[in-house]
Amino acid sequence: MVNEISTTVTLAAEYNLIDGSQEYAYVITGANYVAGDPLFVNAAGANFHLQAGSPAIDAGSAVDAPNNDYEGNPRPVDGDGIGLAIHDIGAYEAAPKLSLSSTTTPDPVEATTKVITYTITLQNSGGITATGVAITSAIPNSTTYSSGGFFDGANVVWTGLTVAGNSSTSVSFRVSVTPPITNGDKLINAISASSAEGITASISANTVTVGVQSVYLPIVLRNS
Ligand SMILES: [Ca+2]
């Protein structure tokens, strides 16, 4: 950051972001710089992550750039969706942030359950769209594949998905239960996801325990 320059100098501003300093016209020369509000998430709160649309996204240089950002996340990531992974200017690389969750229908799965539908939700809590997303789920033990997604003989797979920033998408598949299952049995499957930006998420052992959920009613004491 340059706050004040008292003499006329030649300042090369290659691959930097310049916000509000171009009034000193004699100072700035160079090319490959961007200008404007960097669109930090919350600069006043020292949160210097970049919002979508920041001019700093994909505007940095790869020269001597580290392979990870300040948080250890991989860089560069394609942040503007044009298919080129380029470093961002600044401490943090704007990227999708993926996480997985899974639910079943019915819930709970009981010993008498014949068919289970698994619904997998992929959340992108980053500001950047995740493209080329693939989701892969193994078939849980004690079940056989029935429908949904593409079954390759071992896993159910979905490919070519797009998940916008701060949104989610859900996919589902159905399995038939291989009897017998009894209360306490655990149905376990591994689920993973990846995007073209090189972002991944996984649940190594998604576990559904067979059994009726307990319902606890309150006890009310009343003087009669
Ligand atoms: Ca980038």
C-alpha cells in the first residue's frame, strides 16, 4: 500500500489493484493493473475475502505466487468463470466452498423399511460459482441400487452440475433394502464431490442407524 509519494517517481503498478489513487496522475504507470473498490467482504471488520465481482479476482500474477492463499486454500482458482485459473490479487483466493449433507426418506429407517431414498445436498457457501461439479455416492451396505443418478456398478454418479455461490443443489437416489435389517444396524456410504475449480467435499462415512426414534413426552406434575 502506498499512502503518499512526495516526489515524482515512476511507480510500476503491474498486477495490482488501485483504489482511489489515480488522482495522482503522475505517479501511476504500468499495465495489467485493475482499479476500483476491491469489494472486500467486510474491510471494517478486517475480513478481506473478496466478494463475487471484485476486480481483484483473476487479476494477479503467477510470478512467485504461493500455491495456497492466507487460509491455506489452493490457488489459483478460476474465479470469473471463463475457464482460466488465475491468481487473485490479495491475501485470499475467491473460490467455491463446498460441503455435503445427506438425508433419508423415510426418516427414521426402520427394520420394516423396504426402500430408502437418499437425498444429497451440496452447499456452496463461497461467493463463486462451482462449475463442472461431480457428486459420487457409494451404495450403502445392506442395500442394492434402484434408481437415480448414473449407476456405474459401484457408485451413483452425477456430473456436469453447476452450483452458484451461496446456494445449493440436491440430488437423490433410491435403494432397495436387502433383508434382514434390524434395529441398531448401521447403513454406511461414502459421498464425495468435486468441482472444475479443484474444490472438493466429502463425507467419509455417512451413517444411518436403523431403528425407531425415541419420543420423550414431558411429565407434568399437577396438584389435584
Ligand atoms: Ca482466481
